[in-house]
Amino acid sequence: MIPGPTPVPEKVLQALGRHPIGHRSKDFQDLVEITTKNLQWLHQTENDVLTITGSGTAAMEAGIINTLSKGDKVICGDNGKFGQRWVKVAKEFGLEVIKVDAAWGAPLDPERFQEILEKDVEKEIKAVILTHSETSTGVINDLKTISSHIRKHEKALSIIDCVTSIGACNVPVDKWELDIVASGSQKGYMIPPGLSFVSMSQKAWQASETSNLPKFYLNLKSYKKSLSNNSNPFTPAVNLVFALDESLKMMKDEGLEKIFQRHIKNQLAVTEAAKTLNLKLFAHEKHLSPSVTAIQIEDIDAEKFRKTIKNKYDILLAGGQDHLKGKIFRVGHLGYINNRDIISVIAAIGNTLIEQNKISTEVAGEALKVASFHLSET
């Protein structure tokens, strides 16, 4: 029950265990063709969606280095561990960073982006880089509104970390005119770590013509050229593509709207049950991620708390990062998570609180009722 790697369906594990085939073979090219079409379906886009053997960080770095040049001015949103990472990456490549930050647990303010972009009459800002679902805090940022401000600027690109939002909530890439969207396989895609995906708009490809940042393995022009032949410029993780094919078929069978609704139910079940257990949500309630819930726990070390749950119930929860270590724990509820999983984790948290004399058995029972109610909602 962590926000990644997430559980892998049995059918996907079986696909992963197939004997590898040649990555230049016709069979593999056919596989690339169908997975690419299904990736476009998931992203709700007609843009190129490229597959890289690497993590979500590789996809984000690829988006940055393929479209920007040293000295370019960019806005970076920073309200958690991953927003903080993109600030570091941008500075590492010699970009001039204008930081829009917010306290960890709070969402980024779209009006601050609007204000900075509107003041840029010389159109010096080349990109806006931010995280949609901030995994470290359980906050989801208002990407729809922020992207509308980026579009009005006309020059700036949107470079978006959607690692824990693609496959969990609605990210209509074409409708919101998102330029670069990065994601990773071990989250909503329901497969093991090792693949990342980059959606590129025509505007992003135009920007790539003038980019001068160094790149070789992550040169997206190479991936685009290979994709025209349903291939890959380097040796891909063949068996992960087998797994991807199976997971995308499962997602298509379920349908986008049902996928989004299921994640909302999971989020409501966990957050409302946590409040019933007298626990405090770390993220602002109007901006709760459908992928992960961060929970504060008073008078108990959160690391010891989750260790107890792991040892006694064999359920793994995520801890807090950096200054939040020991202060929060995080419950992942994205990807291949079912009602039983949600009920099990609520029961484990409730029982542990009972054992530590923090709540009564009646409160724990009420939390299970609350979770069950939200899971059964149609």
C-alpha cells in the first residue's frame, strides 16, 4: 500500500514472464504499434507518446533537455519532494529558475503562475515545470487552471510530472494543450518499474529544434524517428513491454471514467476513515490526490507505527520524506488496488491505534463502516 511500485495483476506478471523476443523483430514492432496506440488513448492525445527504458525521472529530464537551452528562464513549481527535484534538475542544466513554492501539504497557487507569466511581456520564460500529483505530500495541484495560464503566454511550454496522476485521474493532454507529460510504469500503469513515457506536442517538437542541452540516450528525436517504424533507438526492456501491453488492455476494458471513479472511491474511503480514526490529513482537503494519502499521527513516531503494521499485518505503508520523516505516513491507493486492500489497511491502522490506546474498538469499527460506505458508492 505504497504509492509505487504498486501491486501488479497476475495477468501482467504472467506476461512479464514470457521468453524475450528480438527487439528488431516484426513481432516486437507489432507490439510497439499497439502499445503506442493504447498509450495515446490513456493520455487522451493524438501527440507522440514515446517509451523510454528508465524511470519517471528520466522522462522528466528528457522533456527538459530536449526542449530548452542553457540560460533559458523557467518557472518551477515546488511544494514537495518532487517539485523540489525539478528545481534541482533545472539548475543542474544551467536554467534560470523562477520558483513558485508552497508549504509541503499545500497546493501551488495558480494565480502566482498567472502573475509571473503576464508580467513577462518580452516572452523570456520558456517553460513551466511542475508536478501534478505530489506523491510526497498527497497534494494534487490545479493543473487545469495552471495550464490555461501557460497557454495564454503562448511562448512557454508546459513540462508536467504526471507520474502518479496518469492512470489514476483525468489528464486530458490535448484538451488542456499540455506540451510535455512524463509518467512512470510502476504507478497507475500497474507494471514493475523500468519504463517511462513522454507525451510530446507539436509545440514541444518545434522547441526541440533550438535546444542545445547535451543529450544522447535521452535524445527524443531518436525515439520519434524509431517510432515511425514501431521500433526503439536502443535495446528496450522487452518483457516490460509485454507487461505494458497486458496492463493497457486491462485498462481499456475497464474504461477511463471507471478508472477515475475507482481512484476517487479509494481516496474517499481512506481519507474519511482516517478522519474517523481521529487522524489528521497532511494535505489540504480541497486538493487531495486520488493516488496517495498522507496522514499525520500525533504522539507516535510514524516510522515505528508503520513498522508495527508491516511486522504484524504484512502491510507496507510509505513514510515521510526529508523533514516529514517520523511525522507522517502515506497510504498508496492507485493502480491495482481493490476494496479488500482498502478495508485491510484501514483495519490494520485501526487495530494498531487500539493497541496503543489511542482509540476505542467502537471508533475502529466506525472507520471500517465509513470506508465500506465510500467503496460501495455508485
